[in-house]
Amino acid sequence: MRAAVYVGDGRLSVENLPVPAIGPGELLVRVEACGICHTDLKKIEQDLLPPPRIYGHETAGEVAAVGPGIEGFRPGDRIAVFHHVPCQDCFYCRRKLYAQCALYKRVGVTAGYEPAGGGFAEYVRVMDWIVPRGVERIPEGVSFERACLVEPVNTCLKAVNAVDPQPCQLALILGQGPIGLLFTMLARRREVRVVTTDPIERRRKLSLRLGAERSWDPREGELRPRVAALSAGRGADVVIVAASFPGAVVEAVRCSRPGSRILLFSQTSQQEKVELSGADICVGERTILGCYSASIDLQKESGRLVFDGSLPVEELVSHRLPLEEIGQGIDLALHPDDRSLKIVVLPQRWSQ
């Protein structure tokens, strides 16, 4: 099979590798679509993990083979795959902090080498502890491209639930890339007033179409007065930092009111440092919280939101690329232009 192997120094190499062998309780999945995620981008760009690895975890495809002892799945089944599941019995799981569970931290889907998701390959092996709880069936009529967005929808739904914006509150979402736009959709479903920022005009226009009442270019003047004008001078009740750029968290604090809640979602690298005024948090009684990865409790709901069209996630997909063009896709995701949004790799497609 073909696979895009991370070889270090920010580079991927499309290579021919053996199809993964599966054992008892495991599935072999033919990958039809895999989204490029910002966490994989950081791992590749910043060389956060040693090579070789095959990244890609927003995976949808078709069961190609089932291991001994498998019940409930057969070749031809259409599925979306989560690459982490928690034990649901440890200290952290009992507190629903699943991403801190030791089992959750083990990646259970691989196309070879150290397990890293594997979706940037033609086939992946889904390990036995993932199969019972980390696989969602894709209904007929739902494209693999849409289905591969179940995992990112889950992560954003988990984060919105954590920051808990209330109806009629004002939420500022910094960044309207694919993740920021998912936050806009989900916040509007809770009848929250949403205002957003992004330097790319197309993303701002899409943000407005998806329910934001204002969307501003952050390069054009101070943001704080514009947010204050919509909130009787107070500032945003909730701020979601859906992009990683210098000064993002400082801007979030500046635009928020005392007593607000600020969610950090994109600050996933140890290399990202944040320096804030202690008084802004303590005297201003602001709450800063982080949220990371998916929740097993939300798998069914996130699947429903994607599969039944409640969230128009297909509007986010701007590029569909074969494996041979994944380098172009990574570069475009790292340096987006006015046309680019969600980039999906289609491993079964060949370059023309």
C-alpha cells in the first residue's frame, strides 16, 4: 500500500509499505478520507515526535477485513474511527477527564511504525481496545468526506460544553479556520451571540453565513472597542481561542469582561508560551480553561450532528487531495490562502 510517512525535518515521504496485519479483535480499514488536523500539522512542522510515523486521525473508510473473534462488523461496513478511547475506570475517567487517562494516551490506530493515527495511508489497523467503543457506523448516503469530520466535531462539542456559553451571551471566537467555524456553528445552536475574527475574507464571509453577527479582520484596528460596543462596554462573556498565533491569549483577555470564561483550544504545543497579567485573571475574576481531544461520551451525538446534516460540515471542505499531493496539502494548511479551509486526503485517489 501507499502511505505518507513522516521522516523528520518537517517532511513527508509517500512510500510503499506492507498492508498492516491484524490480529484477534482487530479491524483492517480501507481509508477513504482523512482530514488534515492542526495537531498533526504541529507535530510535522515542529518535529514534536521522532520519525518514522504515519499521521492522520480524522479517518473514515470501509472495513476490509475482520480479525478472529470480531462480532458486529464485516467487510464492506462503512465506519468512522476514533484513534483514542479511555479505560473509563481510572482516577481521570471517573472525573470525565478522558484525555488524561493512560489508556487514552495510547494511540490505537496505525498504518505501521509507532502508532500515530495512520490515516495518511491506504489501510489502517484498528486495535482491539478501539473496536468496541471507538468505531461509529456511517449511514448510507453520507460521504466519507463528511464522515471524517466526526472526530473534530466531537473535540469542538466537548470544548463548547466545557466553556458553557449561555443563550444571548456574547461569544468571541478568535480564528475562523475549520475549527473556528465549527465553534461558530455549535455556539449558534445554543442561541449564543457570536462574533469572530479572521484575516482571510472568505472565512469571515462564511462565518457570517453560519450565524456570526460580526466578523472582523484582526489587522484592521483595535478589537476591544468593537467587542465592547456590542456588550454595553463590558467585553465578551466567553472567548474561544480557536487559532494559534502570537498574542492570541492576551487578546482574548483584553476583549473579555470581568468574570468571563476563556477557552484555550489551539495551544497544544509545549513550545507555545503564554504570559498574562495576574491581575487580569485574579482581580478580573476571569476563568481560563483548556480543552483537548475527543470525549467518548459525545461520540454518538457528534456522529448524529454530522450524519443528519445538523451541522453543514461539507461547507468546510475546500480541497480533496490524493496521497501523492499531501505535501501540498500540508503546506496549504500551514499557509492558508483565500481558497483554503479544510483539506481532506483521499488515499484511494491517484494523481491525474
